[in-house]
Amino acid sequence: MFTGIIQAVGKIESITPFDGGLRLTVDAADLDLSNVGLGDSISHNGACMTVVELIPPQKYLIDVSNESLRCTSGLDVLGVVNLEKAMRL
């Protein structure tokens, strides 16, 4: 679950196509990743994406499917992205 409140601004640093979508490298310099693990959700410009790899100290990879790319904007280009971690109980 997300609040819709942007916690940080990150940067899409690289985009790698794969069969079915894109793999993005995100630099989350201003987002606390100390409690983020593989499989956790982070909202990118309002779209929930799953962390598939962590790159210490402040980067991670996400896979964005073609369907998600069709329904969102800004996740297929290099540049800034609004970030929000999922709420914890």
C-alpha cells in the first residue's frame, strides 16, 4: 500500500530491454534503502514496481513489463523519477 506522498526523487540511470519489457537501474540517492530487500515494492511515478536486485549503497534494479510501460509515463527514458516505498505495518 502506498500513501501517494513522494519520499524522494531518484534517477533512472540505465535501461536494458528484455523479452517482455525493460530492466531499469535506479539511483535512489535520497531514499533510505536500509530496510528494502529483494521483492519489495517501490512506487515509481505512481506505479508500483518490484526490486529484483540491490546494488549497494543506493541503487537497485526493477523490471517494467510492456503492459506497465503502456499504462505509465516516464519509465522508458533516462532521467528523474518520483519514488515512494510501500508502507510497513
